[in-house]
Amino acid sequence: MKRSLQPLRAFFAPLFLLLTFSSAFGWGLKGHEITNQAAIDKAPLGDLGFPSFFKSGENVAWIVYLAMEPDRWTGSVEAELKAGESSNHFLDFELLNGSETPKDRLVAIGFYGANGYKPDQVGYLPATILETFEKLKISFREYRNARKNGQSTLPAERDSIYYAGILGHYVADGAEPLHLTIKYDAWKGENPNGYRTEKGLHAKFETVFVDNFVTSAPVQASVTAPRLLDDPPRAVDDFLRDTFSLVETVYQLEKRGELDKPSEDTKTFVAKRLAMGSQMLLDLWWTAWKKSEP
């Protein structure tokens, strides 16, 4: 981790330890921090890049710290916040029954109700990613307007850093196959291949495995320069569907014992999922910045 994060780590150390064990359904502290760190490391600055504030001072450290923020909400004792936030972290693709992915939260609520599901049963991850992306885009626009009008850019800078960091959490969740399936913690339904039916796979895959076997180096090495997304909703949908296609792969790895004594291929597979999240995050940051021009 970058040295700029150390003061924050020292101050929040007890909280970090608590959240590492209480947040059952996220990449875990290490995975989420790696995702945001790899993205910000590859973010270009200068005339053809992001504005300088994006990687200045403590802003890099804040972007990395905020990678875990939405899991602090779901792991909280504040019941109303936890109830409203939890469904922002997943989408059960099987329950869509082949229908188009709802990208608008109100459309999703209507669709789920019409198909007999409770509002929070299927999940709102696509809408949450796109809503946060658009908040970041607005913050960048406010920064541009403040500069143009000779006003202080600090409030818009702070908003931009906040939404950039928060966006990283949801995008990283979208790179984790178990966030996109009803089989998020154990196999459900017909099981001819004898996959795990005991709960506990989720934390074992995305937290315990990452903590023990994944480092930041292969993730950072896989992230390339940012790409402009012509159609962000379609790009997010494609990204999530690609992740969903790997659900059974996770169960195959678990059945072979690869989550306990992994091969290099298994380590590479998990690192690649984190890198895919970092790349999509960087691409969304870049698209928000470029498309924020009036």
C-alpha cells in the first residue's frame, strides 16, 4: 500500500480490524483497497489526463480508504441504513429470467414487483454503479465550472474524490462472481457436479483467499491506460454479465481444493477479477471526466 495511506491506517486501525471480520459480503478490506489503488496508480495527469487534484496530497489515500465505505454501511448497527444499502451490492441474474438488466432503480423496482419479487430481493448493483458514476460526472462538471468562473474548486474536488472512491466499491463488487447470483454463499438447486452446499463460500473466496494468496502486483500489472466508454450503461451490463459467467468456475475451484491450496492459475484467476474491477473503475472515472465537459 502507498505510504500516503499510513496515517489513515494508524488512526482507523481498530475500525479496519472490526470491519475485516464483520463485512461478510464484500471483497474484504484488502481486495477493495487493491482495486482502488491499482486504478488510481494508472490514472494519467496533465493536459491529456485528469486534473492534478485527483492524485495530489491525501486524495489518493482517501480514494483507497473509501473503497470500503459502503461495506461499513452494511456492517453497521444502524438498521435503516443497513436495510436500504445491502441490496446495492448485488444482482441475482438468475431471477431476471433472461430479461434485460434494469439500469434505472425505479424501473428495477417496478420490474421486480411485477415478477413477484420483493423490492430488495434481486439487487440494484447496476443502478448503483451508474448512479454513482453520474454523481462523479456532475462533480467533475462542477469543478470545470468553478475553474471557468474563477471560483474555489475545493468543494467540487472533495465531491469528486468521494464519489470516485465510493464508485470503486460497487465496481469491485461487480467483478466478484458471487455478487451476481442466488448461489452467492452455497450452491442452490440441482447439483449434479456435487458443488458445495454448506454456507461460507463467499467469505472464503473473496476475503480469506485474497488475504492469504493475492498481492497487489499482478493486479496493478494488468490494468492499462483508461478507455473512454461510448455507452456506459451497456459497458457496465457487459462487465457484469462477464462476471456472472464465472460463477461455476468459483465452485469448481472450491471443489478441487484450490481455495485452500491454490495453484498459480487460481491465484491468477482471482487477481484478474480484481484487475477487471480496477480497469472498469478507471474507465468509468475517465469517461466521467471526459464527458463532464459542458
